[in-house]
Amino acid sequence: MQSVKRIIYNSIVLALALLFFSRLSAQENSPFSRYGLGDAYPQQNIATRGMGGISAAYSNEQSLNTINPASYTAMRYINVFGGSKGAMVSYDFGITVDSRNLRSTDPFGNYRSTNFIPSYLHIGIPLGAKAYDKKRGAALVFGLQPATKIHYSIDHIDKAEIDSLETLYEGNGGLNQAFIGLAKRWGNFSIGFNGGFEWGQKEISTKVIFLDTVHYYKSNSASQTHFHGFFLTPGISYQIKLNEVTLPNKNYKEGYFLKLGASGTLEQRLNANTDVLRETFEYNLDNATIAVDTVFYTTNAAGKITLPMNYTAGFMIMKKYLTPGGDPIANKWSIGADYYAGKWSNYRFYGEPDQVQDNWIIRGGAEFVPSLLSANLWSRSTYRFGFYTGKDYINADGNGYKIKALTFGIGFNVKKWSNYDNQSTLINTAIEFGKRGSNVNNVTENFFRVSLGLSLSDLWFARRKYD
């Protein structure tokens, strides 16, 4: 009965999270989201964000790493309740508070915004035979997450003796993803993929207003594009056990591992339909727009949006806690690095390029747990730190944008590990301090992100003699 109650409880929590996820929207004002399909959201889970975002070779039995789907094979069937087998199903949910400070040198200006963003919702289920097989493992993962966000409102005034112009640039929209991931392990080699559906919209408008004593109607040029398509992210990993240590008077072992990993998202061609409007308008007393005359209007103009291929590769050295039988439980410490690259010069919107460029990012990070079996919460928690640096894919002013950040995080292991049930309850946190742009850019951005993730494991499919 306890298992049934736990499943019902977690299902209710996830249903509420999905409702929250579908209704919540961020209200940031970022001029960088004007380009491409908007600002890219971090796709890493909260745990790895605290480690600089390293994900190519990262695996942890207590969380889901969707950047490299080959890592799903770290999920496991376990021995419980006097020889019965069970699957440790994982639930992972994350949210982020994003604070930005935009600075412009010409004209001089400063703008701040704080945004509340849902990060992801992931569910992972290990698959396998009736008994756990150390040489073969498989897993199934479901995911829902935002990929990009478009939201900006930029007011620019060109002053002159006569006919001064005010131009208002506005945009909304973004790209969302829903996917299914599968992974399989043969010995030390794992392969996996995420395949799914993505959809979204891009609404942009440019309003021009004359600021003088002579009256002219205001003009509005607007377009609304809806797009959808499919994406595929394959991944591979190879893990080498360097050493295994049996500890005297302990109910666990320790092992050293080297892991290599790589993954990437293939080029995507999204189907798109666009409505275009050109009109003159006026504002009413409530500051709402009233159309005066429609100059041009067309609907459902079909086209394609090309999103480029990207890839990431990396390594990780890990020391893991192991069960007496040698099965991994969790990382004791790990350190690693990643290299990411995206071919954004191949981006096309209805056949046209945008102010984007090929980008790359180097990431490095580490984590450690003082004592997983400690009764003290701070001792059994995971401490993480890292950095990333590189070139952003946005190239708004033609000078390129450098990007860099330092990261920190703590994973609170709320439930002390026990070899009786192997279940875990983790609250992961991550903090990022970063900057986009440098002295060569007119507009730069300092950002500060605080992320919170809840990672739960629950035992499914276990047959028990007594309940």
C-alpha cells in the first residue's frame, strides 16, 4: 500500500507541475531575443548547471541528464525486499529566476529585469529483464521543456529639427519541446537518443510615430509566424572502471571511473506559416491601437525555418559509491570538461539569414559529497562549482559577443541513502554569475540566475511478499 500511495502522490505532484508549466510564462525584456528564434534557455539539469553545465560525459544515478541521452542507462533495477527486483523511476522538475542588467553606451542607458522561468519536467524509467544485468541496461525518458524565448520591447527616438521619429520594436514567442528518450547499454558502451516534437511562434512588430506638430498617421508593420517540426538528438558514452575498493566494516564499496561522451542535435527544418500586416493606426484614450487603414495583409504564407546542427563532447573522472555487489549508487566526486559548438551561420528564416554566427563554449566543473551516509544533511549534500566561456550565437552589432560565467550549486540529499530501498530525494540548487558582450559591443548584459530543482526516485514494479 505504501508503494501505491507514493505513486498516487507523485502523480498528483507531477500533474500540478504540468499545469504550472503550461500556464507560466516569463516576462523578460531582452533585445537579444530579437534574433534567430530568441534567447536560448539552458537545457542542462539543475545539478549540472552548478558545474558549469558539463553534460557530455556526466551521469548520476540520482538525476537525469538529457543533454546526452546515452546517460539514461545509469538508471537501474535493484535488489530489494529479500530478493525482489524493482525499477527506480526518477522525476525531475526545475525552475529558474533570471535577473538581467542591460547596458547601452550610445545612447547611454541601463535596464534591469527579473524573470521567473520553468526549466523542465522529466520522467525516467529504467527498462530491462526481470533481473538487473550489469552488462545490459536500458531506459525510457519523457520530457517537456522550453528551448527559446522571444520577448522584447525597444523604444528608439531619432531626434531632428522637424519630423523626429519614434520607433517601437516589439516581439513575443519562443520554441518549446516535448520528447521521448531511449538508451541502451552493452557493457561499458551506451547509446541513446531523444526524439520529439517542437513548436512555437514568433510575433514581431515595428511601429513608427512622427513626433512633430504636423500630424501623420502612425504606421505598424507586423508579422506572426507559427512553426513546428521534429528533432533528433543522438548520444554515445563509454565508461571505464579504473579501480574498485572494498572498505572494511562498510556496507558499500568505492570505485573510480573515466567516462567519455558526445551528443548532438541534427539540423532541423521546421514548417512555418506567416501572417503579415501593414497598416496605419492611432491610439485611443486607453492607449490601445485602432486601425485606420490596412495597406497590406496576407495569411498563411508557407515556408521553412532551418535550425543548425550542434554538438557537445567531453570527459569526466568520477569516484562513485557502489553497493556491495558493485552497482553504482551515486557520485562521491567528479570532475570534467565539455566543448560545445553550433553551426548558426546555417540558420535560415524563410531562406533568409539573420544576425547570428557560429558559436562555441568550453565548460568545466566538479562536484563532491563529504559523506553520503552521514546523518548530517550538510555532510551528505553535494557541492558543485564550475565555469563556462565562449562565443554567443547572437551577433547583433557585427562585433560578436563573448559569453562567460561562474557557477556554484548545492544538492541537498534530503533522504539518507539506505541499501534497503535505494530511494533518494534531492533538492538541487545552482547559481550563475555571467556576462554577455565586452568593450567592443554597444549593448552588454550581466546576468544572475538562481535555479531550483526537485529530483525524486521511487520504486516501481517491485513484487513484495508482505505489504
